[in-house]
Amino acid sequence: MGLIEFFLAPVAASVLLPVGVLLVQIVCAQPAPRWSRLPPFSRPRVAVLVPAHNEATVIAGTIASLKPQLRQGDRLLVVADNCSDETAAVARRAGAEVVERRDEMLCGKGYALDCGIRQLGRDPPPVLVIVDADCAVHPGSIDWLACRCAETGRPVQALDLMKAPPGSGLATRIAEFAWIVKNQARPLGYHRLGLPCHLLGTGMAFPWHCIGAAPVASGHIVEDMKLGLDLARAGAPASFCPEAQVTSFFPTQRQAVASQRRRWEHGHLGVIINDAPALLRDGLRRRNRALVALALDLCVPPLALLFLLVAILVGASGLIVLLGASSLTLVIALTAAAGLLLAVSLAWWRFGRGVLSPFQLLAAAFYALWKIPLYLSFFLKRQTRWVRTRREAE
């Protein structure tokens, strides 16, 4: 019994760290932000880069949301990457510049970005904005991103939300709430504290001196997060700009949903294991609070996994108390459970009441159980290559 208790106590204590980070972020995200007018900074010339792989069914809508926000001298470039459909033709008809790239040995969004950056490098813009091909960019977002990027001289991340399509089931609405917690509440809490955020893959703006020579050409499963960490180590951590917003929708096909979640969550867990410890060590050694903050944020696993970890610890520590062990581990586990419950409740009250009812929020516990095979597959058959999510028309 002593050996089991000796093992469980530090494990339970380690779970307090991500729960504590999450709770601080959610508390600092309260109450609702008050949007201001555009910052008093002249809007620089921008280039918007849209990487696209077989996006003929959605890219016209993305371009339509971008074009009214562009000014004279701005550019809109679509990289049609290894496309077998009419993506390039649709993008040209919609009014975008198009570069077609074909290299089936080097697949992935990172290679498409590298192609576009090299193309734009012939006449580099002061600010580069990257938008995925299936996103709606809300009015004014390009101005906000460009002004904030020029003002800070650092990368800037817009609010990136994914919505459940009309008629979606409970699992998709729970996923929408978890997305809000990850991409809105947590970055907003850090933003209120003057801390940086991670890059999210779309709605990203970069000063050209940061992105022009950045190592983006890779097939990494979460290339956006890796790019953000590389730039942060180089002294240019990303800042959050909640006034700018991009929106997309979760797929409705079950296979597409499963593929998308597997890529996101396996990629996130892989970065936690491979990068978080070194990033935290570098931040402490260099006394760099931005790196420390990003490392701590990185240590917060997906919400469903964090719930499962806390539940397992509460159950295991309760069992060993019944068998005669001390209650210290149980107290630590219950503290973590209380902190997680408070964080989720505050996030729901502030951000999620329009997505989930109170009863549906309680059902999220069963949603976490449903994702156990996804997390087990990380250890048994981890996804390491970038795979694009199939669109509805396919």
C-alpha cells in the first residue's frame, strides 16, 4: 500500500498544475471584454495567404469574406497544393492570385505555406496574414490584425472559433464548447495578464521579418503550434487579438470528425511530451516569462483528457484510503477536481450558455468516456503525419 500511495501522491500533485493554469486563465477571462475602436496606428500593406488542398467547395466563400477588407496594394494569394479538383480555377474566378504546387512526396499545410511565402518574398509585404481555406473572416479582422501586428512587431492570433452546424448532435456541441474554452477563454485570460498565446493555424498575422525566413516547410501534424514555439524562442511570441475573428464549422460526417480530432489531439499531446519540458526549462533559465507562460499553457491537456485524469485519480486515491492509506492523496485529487469543476462552470457561464444547457454540460462527462479510445490510440498507434479533413461535398 505504501508503494501505491508513494506513486499516486506526486501524480495527483502534478495534475494540480494544469488545473491551476486552466482556472487562472478562466477567472482572468471574466467578465466580457469591451471592444474598442481600431488602435491609432496606420494600417500597413498586407498580403493574405490561403493554403488550399482540394477546397473547391468552400474557398469562394473564404475569398468573398476577405476581398472587402483589402485595400489598394494588398494581395490575396491562394496556394493550390496538390489539388485534384477545381480549387485553382474557383479561386481565380473569385479574384485571388493563385499559385499551383505539386509535390506528392512533400504533403502538408507547412509546405504550402512555404511555397506561398517564397512567392510573396519577391515583393514582401510588411504584414502577412494566413487564413485557412474553409474560414469566414469577420469584417474588420484584417485591419485589426495588421494594425496590432505593426504596433507590437510580433505575431498576432485572431479569435478562431469552430461552430456546430445546425442540427448537430450533442457530441458536436460539446466539442464546440471545448473549442471555446481552448481558443477563446484561455487565450483571453492570458491576454488580460499581458501574456502570449499559441498560434492556432488560421487568422494569424506576422511581421515579414518574423515569417520571411521561418521554418514552415514541414509536414508536422500541428505545424502552427510548432511555428509559434519556434518564434517565441526567437523572441517573438504571439499575442491574442480577440477583436479579430475567423469562424468555420465542424464537419458533419462521423469519419471526418474522428480524423480531425485524432490529428488535433494526438498533435497536442505529442507537443506536450516533446516540447513542454524543454520550453519550461528554457524559460526558467532565461527568466523569460513568455516562454514559461507558453509552457504552462501547453501542459493543459484537452479538456476531456484532463477530466478523465482527475476522475481516475479521485477514484484510485479513494480506493486506497478505504484500504487503509492516508487521505493526503485523496485531498489533493479532490482539490484538483474542485478546481476543474469551478473552471468549467465559470467558462460555461461566461462563454457556453448559448451552446449547451446545464443538463447537456453534465453529459460532457460521458463524452469524455467516449474519447478514451482516442487517447489510448496515442500510445498504441499515434498519428504523426498531417492529414486534411474531408469536406462535406466529398
